[in-house]
Amino acid sequence: MKDLKIGIQMYTIREALKQDFKGVCRELVKLGCDGAEFAFYFGDMEPAELGAFTKEIGLKACGMHVSAGDFADPHTKTFDYARALGVKYVTVSCCFGAEKLEESIALCAGAGKTAAENGFQFTYHNHAQEFAKLSNGESALDVFYQRTDPKQVMAELDVYWVTKGGEDPVKYIRRYADRLPQLHLKDMDPADGSFTELGNGKIDLASCVREAKDTICEWVIYEQDVCKRPAFESAGISIRHIKKLLGR
């Protein structure tokens, strides 16, 4: 089994980043994060400045979560930031069910093609809506992957949202083993189904990580949409739990 790298989705600590972007990034390195998945905010720095800073402190970019519209906007700096950060993966989420399936397939197929033309790999981040069942009994997410190019539209599965959608995340990790370079690790409070720190909830994260080691997965990425304690405190608890799961 291979080693997996540890990432953090910057959305988790979005408020702290607005207060002290550079200081927080330095703390992430001390915390044991191998990389960060950037999302919409770059510390008010231009691409070259940001790239130089992350290189200086040793914080790699495990990806960038972007708006679907960025792929159609010729004036966006999305790819400039991605190149400056050394990003390989650019990610979008559409939150579709049966009603937006066709639109999402077309949008993401186009985004995957554009990403490839610019030297990047497109990945899709799911939420719970994508597990809505179609008339043939298949989930919208499965049909989405069946009808998109596996080389241009890869997966960034989120274990919390797979669970929230009524499915087993281990099964889905296995199902998309050859299409899963990034895996989002989140945990679910057994009391109310809300977000909680990794290791404090009911999702079998150990099995998810073990299964991910037998896939093409490179990054396990912690994300917590809402934290009930200070976000950086939650991040510390969760990153330490990932390190434990990985035997570090």
C-alpha cells in the first residue's frame, strides 16, 4: 500500500485566513499538512507572489476548488493562480440531482476538456443531492460518471456527503478506484448528523483510508464546512487524527 498525502480544504479555516493569511499558512505546515486545497481566496496576493510564498514555506497545493463559471471566463485568473501554485487538480461542485443532471454533465465535460487543454486535471466534488435515484434506479452521480470521459472528469469523493446521501463511502471509493485522485475526509456527529472533527463522529474513516490506499488516490483532504469550536482548533484535532490513521 502506498503513502497518502495530507491536505486541508482552506474553506474550513476561511475566517482565520482573512485575518492572517500568511500566518495561518505557516501554522498549517507546522500542523503537519502536506498541502492545501485553495478555495476562492488567495490572501489578496497576485499569483506570482502567492506561488513564491507557498514555495518559501513548503506548503504545496493539493488542488483548487473553483467556480464552474471560471472555465468559461477568458478573463479569470483561475489558471494563473493554479499555475503559480503548481496545482494539478482543479475542482468544481454543481450540487445536481435528477433535475440538473444533463446540464451538469455538459458543463463538467466542457470544464474537463478546458482543464486538460490548460494542463490540469478536472475533478468533481459531490454533495448529497447527487445520490438521488433516477427512474432506472441508478444514482445521478453514477450516471454522471458513466457519461463523462474518465480521463477528463475524475472524482473528488466526499465521505460525509456520500453518507448523507444514503450510501457507503467505502463502496464508492472502491467503485471509482481508478478515478479518485483526491478524497475529502469529513465526519458526522451521530447525535444530529452535523459536521464534527475527524474521529469524533460515526463515519468509518479508518476503512475509508485503507480502501483509498488501493486506489489511484494521492491526497486525503480534511474539510469541515461548519465548526462548533474555533476552526483552527478543529483543524488540529482532525489533522492529528489523519496522521494517526496513516501511522505517522
